[in-house]
Amino acid sequence: MFIKVPFLVPSGFLRAFGYPGPRRFVALFWTSMGDEACFDDGQSSACGLSDNHLYLSFLRRKDVWAWRDENELSFGNSEEEAVHWLVIDGDTGEVSAAPRAETRQAVIDQTIPE
């Protein structure tokens, strides 16, 4: 199940994060293997090439932190893999979160289920 975030990421967030591609829906997540932020757009993925600080700063915002806790989401840390991934809509700045497998399928299909 996808949970829509009640706020947007700023314009240019994906580029600043380090995502170089053209796809609209891009998953962002944390891996404990290497302790890195990663992206996956359904065609390509990378870990260790993204701006860890930007990703962590976003997750640590008070509004994001409260939303995460309210929805019992787990975005991973140095000790454990993320259970949930974020999906950024590069066209609108909208953000959703869902379990890893659902998010991966959404970026492959380039659509977010209603």
C-alpha cells in the first residue's frame, strides 16, 4: 500500500540527490551495506553515488519524522535495511512510500497505484 506524503520535495531534488536519469518515478532508499543512499528507477539503480546528506536531511525534517512515525515506516539505518522506500514523482515533487517490493514494481511500471 502506498502512503502519500503530505508535502513535496523541492524542484531539482532528484538532480541534487544524484539521480541522472529521465524517468518520472524514482525510488530512494537506504542500504546498510556501505551505509549509503540509493536510487532505483526501474531501469537502473545505484548506491554510493548519491548525496547521503541530502537524503538524511530530508528524512530528519520534523514534518517527515512525524509522518514516518505516524505511519510506522522504516527507512533503514546503519544496522538494518529499509523496509519501506520513497518514490519521488520528478514531474510534480510528490512523494509516496511503500514496502520495498511494491515500490520496486511501481518504478518498473512507472505508475503509482491509487
